[in-house]
Amino acid sequence: MFSLMLAACAFRPAAIPYKIDGLDGKTREAYRIVHGFLQEARAGKFPFEVHPNAGIDTILVDRDQRRVAVFLNPAFAFVPFREENTRQIRSELLARLAGTFKSYQIDLQADRIPLEQLIPNAYRSTTPVDSNRLAKLALGKPIVENLNRPFRPAKGLQGNHIALWHSHGWYYDYKQDRWKWQRARVFQIVEDMFPMAFTLPYLVPMLENAGARVFLPRERDLQNREVLIDNDHSDSLSYRELDLTTGKTRIPDSLAQVDPVGFGEGNPPYGNGENPFRLGTFRIFPTVPDSATLAVQWTPDFPESGEYAVHVAYGSHPGAVPDARYTVSHAGGETTFQVNQQMGAGTWIYLGTFTFPKGRNPERGRVSLSNHSQAGGVITPDAVRFGGGMGNVARNGRTSGRARYQEGARYYMQYAGMPDTLVYNVTEDPQDDYKDDYRGRGEWVNYLKGAPFGPNKDRSTKGLGIPIDLSLAFHTDAGMTGTERTIGTLMITSLDGADSTRLFPDGVSRLANRDFGDMLQTQIVGDIRRQFNPEWTRRSIWNKDYSESFRPNVPAALLELLSHHNYGDMIYGLDPTFRFQVSRSIYKAMLRFLAFSEGRDYKVQPLPVGHLTCQLRENRAVLRWRAVSDSLEPGADPTAYLVYTAKDSSGWDNGARVAESSFTSDVLDSGVVYRFRVSALNEGGESFPSETAAVVRGSDSLAQVLIVNGFDRVCGPARLEAGNLRGFMDQWDPGVADRREIAYVGSQLVFENQQKFLTNEQPGHGTSHADFETRIVPGNTFDFAVSHAAAIAAAGYSAVTVSDEAVASGWVDLRDYTMVDYLLGEEKTTILPGEANPRFAVFPDSMVKRLRDFCAAGGALLISGAYVGSEAFEGRDQDHPARRLAVDWLKYRWQAAYGARRGEVVCADTLGELPAGTTFTFNQGYREDLYAAEFVDAITAADSSARTVFRYAENQRGAGVLYNGDYRSVVLAFPLETVYGEAARRKLMAAILRFLDHGDPLQSP
């Protein structure tokens, strides 16, 4: 009886939390039935999910019409709806209502939307597609098109224009009278820069590789130097107008018009309301349909060699042409762009990022605009800027002192010519930069697009006429668990616009926002669960009035990818592989949403190729590679490839398209280091590039050196998990950035997971230092074969490059070469988040066999890497293949981890032209241009047949072991490419190669 009473109590509905006493009996009964259904659903009785806060908004019973209208609250709509769960929900609820409301029509809505309408169009099979939320305008011409691009992604995003931004930024706080971040420094990052580590290196290039033009309201270029050239104030060496028919370097005013409203540098820093795009003029020239008769040229004087983004500005004119031709002369050649000057006038328009040499060099550092146009009309040249630069907007008399890319959008939008009270000062409060920064971004989208989609204060504003198709705000959230449990992914969309309607200005339903947000969250969470964590949390799909989601008058969403305050989420967030894959998920969701909305087919762009080899044959470089299949996207295989070429210090060319997975170059010049990289193509676009292969022709009388690139590792920092301590220990291992880390602020210093958040200055668990937040940390650039090849060439030898995968798989036989340079960098066995099997092992069994066979055949082997000792010995028994390789064949033993801190190495013996006592230094600290080998092993000779030829100066531990027998080997316990100075690196390489080639005897001091 007692158990029966408990069972009865367990199913008794709780008191109804709604005021229903004044309602009629039928309505009260409907409330009880629906409330009971929701209780059972929240308790998990049904196969479908119901949000914990799901409840009743209103129930209306019309006896005369025999109709029941059930309006569920907004929280009921926070979960994703598909045809299956929608049918199940309706079926279960109708079954419960049937007894009391037999023959009644039941209407079921959530958040004022019929349940079936919450199903995204793209996920419908039997439910009719809602045409009201599809795009109305066909794709037009893109604002910018690269005419040298040897492919056109017909099933990608060609013709689409996307607005995208990452998080917050450095801003001025008037109350505290200082510049600061908008969020806290935790777990080695600050949210103001953290999503940037997804967007700039991954998401934006993916979208652009698919053909889209991407606009950002924050500076995209990480280059803190800027060269600005304007027609109003630049000297004749920097800016000139060349009459190609007469050779005169200035067009007489009778041949040109000057508009009084254009860009002018003025006298920065700029104060509030000061618009640099109204401080100067622009020029107006008629076009010709045949050969150009005019060239406008901007020739910068670069303060340093490096990569600079190129932005152009031009003026607004009713006769502007859609096909203005800009040519960028850069270190890799020339690239020509077609710019549609009928849109985008009066702001900075991005062309691309290129390598330029230091100084003024017209052939390798210039932008030219010709007056050739098939369409006919006028060109309207104004300013050109190179690089991102430093912030130049003053608040209370002071600029930020930071690179512009770190600043919030409010300041870049001002520099980019946006109107103040319509966009970047939308609050009209000159002292509330915090609100202006996030509120202005949606209005920036609207100004880019223009009437009738203009800024919400005045939608008839002409704007810039750029047909923005989609908007995404990329953030991370602030929840905490203190454990390895993840908080997961939240999506925020807005069904009500700034005008409180559920329609965009062109009549398209704002349910398109819901479709986009749902598809985005579905793609992200699904891919993360398949690749990293099957229990990754899918949080709600909110419908809330967040500025970044409700202000844009185009389909928009606000993504909160994960919680940057939560250790469990940041295990993934600091991993470069996770960042790449999540960015790919976002790109795929955008592609699928736009393709469905526009009624066209799509194709996902390929993954980067693998197994790259570059060998010499008849004085030509012969490249081979393999396509890499995407297990998540079977249709993403490549159908063609692009091979990019560069020579010595030059930049990359525009690429050569090939149909097969091989390429043969022209005859190579002797002594020149050639660089090659390959990308994969299909109708969806271009993949990221492969690692860089290097090849050089040396003296025909000397041996050819095979460089094996074994440095593939990218990963987050080491983790501490002990008791209540949780965090990231870069003091043990900082990990390896993918090319560069732009979000790192400093080491974590609070590890106690019970420490509570108090303020942004005292954020509790995860609190991190700030000493690195103005520095970009170099990582694995996948091109270290180049510096090795250059050093080999300086010694007179030829060099070719293959990937370690090509060797391990047997695709390349080491025994075909007499000398091998096995480049390992910071390669180290690493288990990435969500993976059971380790990656990046230095000595996998397959490679051990290849190296052993090479030595047995009498080969000469150079190995250099930070972890050659621990990888062969730590946790290995006596008979482990890697340990046996080290002891029996390479003749070294592991002496210690953390072998040195100063990076100073001394020659213990004379090695060829390196006298005993010679010292050199490798990088163990911060350098802007080279990764640091922070932690290196110490090794020593395994027996008397080998010699410890190099030692760390600070402690005399072994840094390099040499063996001279039936074969020869040199093993360095530090990465050779990190040796300071090209001359020192070449001298070291030459001495080693001479020994490997000839067996030069050692001389003890």
C-alpha cells in the first residue's frame, strides 16, 4: 500500500502555476492538460526534447468555433524542431486533449509561431517550404573579383557578400578614464580577441576561398604598420597620375574632375564625429573601351618587409563603372582585381594581402588603376592604404596605443567613413563607447547595404549599396563549471526587427534568422560531436532582442560558441585543430543556408592535400601529393589543384591550375631556393594550402640532400588537473600555434576552480597575465624546409623536400638518397582533445623501420628536434622500437628533459670548420618572426662509438651526438631552424653536411 501511494504521488500533477481561477471550466481543463503534458515532457517521458523552461503563455477555447488555441511560451521554441519531433509533440498533446476536446480543432504555437514553421526550410521533406523566408534578389556582380584566380567556384559563394565580426575589442571607458578590454583575461585569452583566432586565420579565408566577399567592422590586418597614400596630400613619388599617351606624370585638370568629398587624412587622431572620408577629395577620369590611356599609381615606401593588406577607396559618382581594374604589384608578381565602383564608395574596400619588400619598389610594391573599362563611364580613384596600422581615434585626448585590429568596431567604423549617429555613435552619447561598439555593428551592416535596408534610424539612407546577404556575430560565453564538463553552444536569433515587425524591409520573413541560427548550431554541434566530444552540449536557440541579431536588416545570428570562462570548453578552444574544424562548420552552415535560400546547388570546398613530395628530375621540380578525404563531407573531394610558386625571398605567385595530383616545373635556376605549395579545388572553392616544399639545385658534384618535413604538430598548452586545480600550464608546454597565435594574453595564474568571478579585473578561476596581449606568438608555419634548404644550398648541395607521411607510408624510399635531413621542430606525441589515439609521434613504428633501413644501407642522417630524447625513451621499455633506434642505430641516450633555458650551444669538439669552443644560440624566448623551442631535451652518446659533439653552455648537458661508422648520423636535441642568424645556421649546417658526406674526423680540444 505504501509503495502504491508513492507511485500515485509520483504522477500527481503539481499545482498549476497559472492564474486560471477566473476562466471557464473548459479553458481551465485545457490548462491542466497542457501543463501535465509539459511536466511529463520535461521529465523525459517522450522521445523528443522540451526545454526546461517551456511553459504555457495563453490558451484560448472557442466553444462556438470548436477551436482550442494553445500558445506556448518562447522557451518552448528554444529547441530545434524537425518534422519528426513536431509530429510527436502534436500527436502526444492532441491525444491528451482529445477526450475533453473531441472534434475540436487544435492550434499549437510557440513564441507566436505555428510549431511547423519552426522547422528550417532546408530540413523539410513533407512540410511545404515557406517561400516568404527565401531570398528575393538574384545574385549580382561581386564588389571585387580577382581576375588572376584560375578558377571560379560555381557551387560555392561566388557573388555573395557576408558581414562578419568577432567579439568585442579594446575600448575607452570614460568613467575609469582608460582604455581596456570589455571582458576578462581568463585561461590565457580574452574574449575580445579569442573569436578572432577562429575568424581571421580560418573562417574568413574559407568564405573567401568559396568566392564570397567578407566585410568586417574591425580591422582585419594584423600588420601594425600602415602606409597611407592619398591624392590630396601624398608626394609625387607615392601618388601620380600617368598619361600613357604622352608619358606625363600629372593629368592636367582639364582632363580630370575633382569631387570635393573624398578621403583626406586630415590631422589624426580623429575626434568624435570626425569623418576622414569627408576631409578630402577624389579624382574623376573618363574610361576607354580599348587600351588604357591613363594609370593612377600608388607607390608606398614600406618601413619593413612583410605582409600588408591592401585596401582601396574611391568616390561616389552616377557614372562610376562596374569594372574598374586595379593591379597590385607585389613580391610574387602582379594580381589584377575588377572592382565594381557602383557600390562601396566612401569606405575601405579590401583587395587582398600580399608580401612587399622594404622600401619603395614600384615593380614589387605598387597599386595601379587603369581607365580601361568595357562598361564605359568614369573611374573615381581616391586613397589606398597598406597594412592595418595603429588606432588613430582619440577619446578624451588619447588614442588606444594598440594595433587597430585589437580595437573595438566603434573606432574602425569611424575610420572607415561610417556616419556617426546612424552607425558608430548610434546611442548619440559621446561617452558610451561600450554600447556604441556592439549596437553600431548591426547598423554598419545596414549602411553597407543601404536603402531600403539602411540604418534603422533612417532606412532610406542611401548607404553603400553593397548587397549584404548574411550577418554573423561570433562570440563566446561566460558560464563556469570549474570541471572538464562543457557548457556548449548557444545560438541567439531575433524574430522581431528594430521596427518590431517580423519582416525585413523587402518583405522577407525574419524567420530566415531562425533558419540560419538553427542550421548554424546544428552544423557546429553535429560536427563537434562527431570529431571531438559526443556529449558536446547543444544549448538553446534564443529569440531575444540582442543588438547584433535584431538590428541587421538581413538574415543574422549571434553565435556563442562555447564558454571562455569554463575550463572544460577551453580544453577545446585553445586547440588549433578544433578552431579549424569549427570554422569549417560555420562556413558549411553559411554555404548551405545561402544555397537553399537562393535555390541553387552547392559543393563543400576540399580539405588540404597531404603526402606532398618535391623532387628533382632533369633540373626540374617534380611535385606529387595525395587528396585528403573529408569523413564528414563525402562530396568535398577535389577535382583539380593549384600549385603556387615562389623563389628565394619573393612572395607567392597567382598559382597554376593542374588536373592531376602532380606537377613539373620549368627548369630551375641553380642556387635559387624554390618554394611550392598546393591547394585542392572543386566547384565549391579552394582548400587551405599544403605545407611548403623547398627545392634547390646545387653543385652537380655534390650529393643531394633529402629534407623530410616531420614537424606537423599544432596543439594547445599542457593541462593541469589535480584535486581542485584545473588549468593550462605553458610553463610545462605552451603547445604549438598553427602558424601564429593571435589571442594569447599570458600565462594562467589562478588554478583553484573554486575561485569565484568578482570583476573583469578579478575573474577568479582561470585568471591570466597580460604581458603577451600586444604580441603575436609565432608557431608552426609549415615552411621550415625553406630555411634548411637555404642552408644546404649555401654549402653547395642540392636539396629536395618530402613530407614525413610520404616516407612513413613507403611512397618515398630514403635509400634513394645518400643524405637525409629529418626536420622535427617541436614534434611530440600529443593527444588532442576528444581523441583516443595520439598524433605527432616523432618515431612511429613505420618511420623507425624507414630510418633503420636507411642507416643499414650506409646512409648519412641528420635529425634535429626538441623532443628527440623523450620521444624515444620516456615510458618506453628496453625493447621498444624507438628506443632501440636511438641506442643501437643513432647512438644516443636521453639525458634529461628541459635540457636548457638560455639556448646557448657550444661545440665540444672541432667539427670540420667549426672549432671546439664555437658557440651559437637557438631561440628559446619570444621572437616576432620565429617560434621558440622553449623546452628541449638533453641527450648524450650511448657508448664510446659516438661522441657528444655539442653541449648546452649553461650546464654542459649534451645537445648533439655524432656517430661515424658504417653509416653516419648527427642528432641535435634542438631544432636547427631556430638557430639565430642565417650565417650561423649556414655555418652549422655546412659543418654537419661535410661530416655526413665525407666523415671528417673529430678533433678534441
